Amino acid sequence: MAKLIFDHNGEEIELADGAPIAEACEEAGVPFACTEGVCGTCVIEIKEGKDCLTSPTQEEVDFLGEGTTDERLACQCKIKCGKVKITF
């Protein structure tokens, strides 16, 4: 099981390895609009564990730019394993 940690309140959510983080993020208050990686409403900052997330999707690269490693789109991320701490 992987763990998603919200920096603003310390809440920790357990997710299955390989699970999308969108639902947990939305429940924690991350705003969502399109859920397709186009609008950028769900931009999060990765504070720790960026290697525990899947590689950025083409939608993320198109929106955030090539080589952006600390910002991700929550609607596009899956947690591979381990712990990931985010803020929004």
C-alpha cells in the first residue's frame, strides 16, 4: 500500500500501489474542473516522494512544460508505491 500525505493538514490516505490519486485529492479539497489534464485546476506541488508517482503524462507536459518535476496535475497522477507528500 502507498501513502498520500497532505502537507496542509497532515492527513494520510492509504492507496493501492498503482492507484490514481485524483479522488483522494478531490476529497481533501484540491479543486477539479475538467479531469482531462487540460484546464490545470488541479495543479499540486510534490513536497516529497516525486519518484513514487508515475511519469508525467503528455497532458501534464503540454500544460506544465517539459522537465517540471515539483508540479503535477492531480487528475493525471498515479502513485506507484511508498509515500508522497503534496500541497495545493
